[in-house]
Amino acid sequence: MVPPESLFGIPNALLVLIISLASFGLAGFILWKRVFRLVLLGRKENRLDQPIQRILKMLIVVLGQQRVMQRFSLKDMAGLGHAIIFYGFVLFSISYVIFVFGDSAWHEFSETLLTESGVKFFASILNFVALLIIFSLTWGLYRRWVARPHRLSFDLTRAKESIIIVGAIYGLMFFTLLTEGFFVAAGGTGPAAETPIGEALGHLFINMGITGETASGLQALFWWLHLIIILGFAVYIPISKHMHMVGAPINVLFTTMQARGTLKEMPDFETAETFGAGGTEGFSWKSILDGYACAVCGRCTDNCPANISGKLLSPMHIAEGVKEHIMETGASIINAKTSESTYQEPSLFTENSMLKESAVWDCVTCGACMEECPVMVEHVDSIVDMRRYLVMEQASMPEGAEGVLLNMEQRGHPWSGNQTSKTEWMEGLDIPTFADENEAEVLLWVGCTSALNEANQKAPRAMASILRVAGIKFAVLGNEEGCTGDPARRIGNEYLYQMMAEQNIQTLNQYTFKKIVTLCPHCFNNIKNEYPQLGGNYKVYHYTEFVDELIQDGKLKPVKSVDISMTYHDSCYLGRHNKIYDAPRNISKAIPGLELHEMERNCERGFCCGAGGGHMWMEDSGGQRINHMRIDQFLDTEGETLGVSCPFCYQMFAEGIQSKGVQESKQTKDLVEIIAESVVPEEEK
């Protein structure tokens, strides 16, 4: 694409330089004014650890389009369309540097850099890429405005400004091809005149009688229109939803490097002016950046079990709502700081806001939104930060949440009306406690639900038997074992959580052990990933990991056939939050007579049981019950037993099977019980 020599007698190179500097300078000013200075209002948070891994992740996710393409299928090819547009954008951006800015400064720049054959090859590739982009844009417009799948059915996903961006890209592609065609028609020579579409258009224009100065003038016109769109694009991006083109790579670079189930720490209670996020400065800077990175693609909302079940929560609206609030209040906050005046920030939860208090309480913290997000927005952290504010500053929460927090304060565990002690499940098994033994290889962490609920007590009994068969020296804390505090943390009472966690850390540090093995994924996630924030560093395993290792090492051999047809359910806090998918399946395949089935939504796309985020004790706010929806998915398989590895999942599905009236033919069972049936002699159970 050869640039014209001049415009109105002014050298092209000078004009391009002046206009480009002005445009990019204005774009930079807008970025600072509307984005980066507002992001810096957020709470400080260190995201500079593991720099090499961060850069590699950004390259894989952004340049590799990994998360955009992770759900690609013949049913949903949106990722492919986006990848075509993205890679086209990259190629055309390179071409602008070479052919627009480089050749404007020096006409022989491109041929010197690439050689004549290189210019012809690159320009020819761009011809075909332009056609692919035009096709992808057309298909995308049809999909967003006509077909309208669920995730694109919101007003937010059909903002009119998207038409401006699409129109601009259309213009770039068409003007590129027209510029090349008129260059050929004007008698242009060299590699730029030998591109396939450019040549074809050039001959078409010649046959139409458009040649000589007319063609030369049209070439200059479309070249300048092309440049104006490029520079206009740069200025428009910071004020449009396509800010994600700038925000997304930065957001991916600063994504958490911890396990997904790890919540952010709160500022020190003694120095914090407010608790949680009740306004702009309560959010971390990363949570604010999340909003600017959001592409409004709807993938998060489309996979949110709360939204799918008919509740108000839409993770997309959470990210966009935080950004909306910051953009409405940020400048006033900065002005107040500068002038040392006061500013009364409005509530997050107003009638016209995208943020709704009830939606914040709908979240089951399953992480499905974060798993699907192509730009790695961390929705759950923002939601929990808002819960912290509501609970600790406003004392505003659902009745069920209030009840469970009261139980944890008064009884040391979340279960009301329960008179069982934490050692009752051990009766008749001669289970050693650390109070008696003081030292063991494995500390078996039973958890409140497994210890106190009769239906769940079969799991720790089975695990104890398995450890004995494997010859593992273990002990339990018994009545010294407190609740990890996980429900309090997810509900938003960080103060109560830290009190309970610190007490447990103090207890654990009294004894000698090599490993902690948990029965509950929530306990596992909490102790492994979040206790280190308070100084509790331990080697922690979920029982599925530990048993899988025992089987692989030959220390445990499932020998008895169980004759069970089982469909396995991935617990969110074991699977998505900690990436443990293989261990339970390895165990299942090692058990003779166990026929393993899968639900359509499994592994990374597993569907929550509905108990997370404190919802084990909260009433549903409307719509269908999430656990009932998961039971329907189970009933679509050939399995007769719904296998779980989490006491919460067990309870939710036992209720779901009962409610569906299929208890005569279907059951739920913890995988640890099935392992015990295969490895433990009957008299030892």
C-alpha cells in the first residue's frame, strides 16, 4: 500500500508525523484521564511476583488466544471468529508500521526491510486476511444482533458503540483493498501492485475507465481515509467498550498466580479505615482493572450456575458495574483529594446501578465465571469484597448467612441444632488423637460436616480404615479440631475467619506431622492456599490425591469388585479452584467392578452443587435450585450412583435425589466409601 507523495503541497511524511503524534498523544491523555489514574485509586496489592511466569502466561493467553479458543466447537465457533480478527489485527498493525508510517517517512523502507518479494508476499497475505476479517465481522454481527445466543442477549452485549468499532474495521479492510486497486489503476508498479485482490480491483477500475489522475486521486483519498480510521481508532478505544484491547493484556499479565480458590487478603484490621468494598477505594486496583479488561462477551454469565438457575447474578454485570461506579465517582474522589475537600461517594447499590446487593448474595463462589473469562477477570474476589463490606460495615446479609455466622461464633462450627461431638464418628474404631500420640505421619482433618452430620460420618470412618490398610500412621485432632473458618470467609466475615484460622494454626503447630489429609475440598483449599496468609504453612492433600498416590505406589490395592455404575461429580473447590481432576478418576478406574460415567458438564466445566459461598445454609433467592439442576444432569447419564468427594456435595445431592423421587434407583456416595469397599476387609470397616 504505497502512500501518496503529498497533500495540498505538504509532504506526506510531515503530515503523517504531525497527525500521528497528535492522535497518539490524545489517546495517551485519555487513557490516563479515564483509565489508569482511576485504576490507581484501588487498594494496593502486589502482583509483581513470578514475573517470568506472568509474561509467559500473557503470551499464551493473549497471543495464543488460549482462553478464547478453549471452548471452540462446531456448535460455538465464536472463538475462531475472534481469533481471526485478533490475528488479523496483529498482522495489520505490523503492516501499518511498515507500509503506512515507515513508507511515509521513506518510500523504500518496506522494500529495504522485507525485500521486493517479501513485500509482495506480506501484502498478498494481508489481502486474504482482509477477506477473512470481513467474513468474521459479518458473521459476528449476525450472531450478536440476529441469532443472539443467551450470553449475547443482554443490553450490555449489544451496545451501539460496537457498531462504530465494527464499521471502523470494515472501513479499514475495504479502504486497504481499494487503495491497492486504485494504485494499480493509476499505473503503479512494483510489488505493491502485484497483490491478487489489488490487481483484480485495479483491472476492474481500468475497465470502468478509472485511470490516470482520477485513480491516483482516489488512491490518495482512500489512503488518507484509511489513516484517519487508524488514528481515530486509537483515540476512540479508551472511551469505548473496546478498551479491553488495551486492558486485557495488562489484566492477564497481572492475574493471580495462586490457586484460583485463594481469596485476597484484607488490609490489617487495626489500620483499615473501612472493611471490604463499599466504594471505589475499597476495591483492589486489580478489581478495577478487571472492569476495563472485560470484553462484555457474556461467557462468564452464560456459565454461572446462579444465573443459569434463574437468579439475578450476572458476573459480567459485576465487572462492568464496578467499572461504571469507578468512572462515575473516580474523578470527584481525585478532585477532593487534590483540593483537600470532602466528597460523599454514592452507594454501590443504587436503583440504576448494575450492582445489586441481592446479586452479590447469589454467588456460590464456584469459579465458573473465572474459568470461562478469556481475559482472566477475577469476579469472585470483587463479590467477596462487597460481601465483606455488607457484613462487617452494614451488618446486612441474608438470614441464613447471619445464622451460620452466629453458630460459628457460639458453637465453633456452622451447624445449628447439632449436639454431636467431633469424636462421635470415631466410636468403636480406636482412632488415635494427637492429644494422646503427639506425633504421626498424617494428620487426618475430618472437617465439621463429616464429623457432625451422621450421613457424612461414613466418609471419615472409611478413610481411617483405608489408612490402616495402607499402613499409614495417622491421628486426628478430635475435639481440638475447629472449623477452618471457610464459610465465614466466603460469606464475608473476615474477622471471624481470621480468629478461627489463627486458633487452628496455633493448635496445628503444637504437634508433629508430615502431611494434612482432608476429606472436604473447602477445608483443603482453605488450609492449603489461605492459611499461609496467616503464617500457617503445611503440606496439604485432599484424600483423592493421597489415595491416588497410595495406589500408584502399590501401598493400596483395590481388589474386591464393587459392581457400581457411578457418575462422578467434580467439586468446585477440588476441581476448578485447585485443578484436581485426574486423581478421583484414577482411583475410580483402579477399583474393580466400578463403571465410570461422566456428565456433559465435567472437569473445568463442572456444574456446582449449589452449596459454596455459604449457600449450604442460605435459602435460594429464586429460580430453580442449583442442586436439582445438577441432579437432572446426573439423571441424563447411565450411572446409578452419583459419586462425590465433598461432604457438601453429598448433602446437596442426597436432598436432590430425594426431591426428584428417584431414591429407589439412584443414590449419592462419597468416593472414599467405594474405595474402602474395595480395599478393606469387611470385618475392619
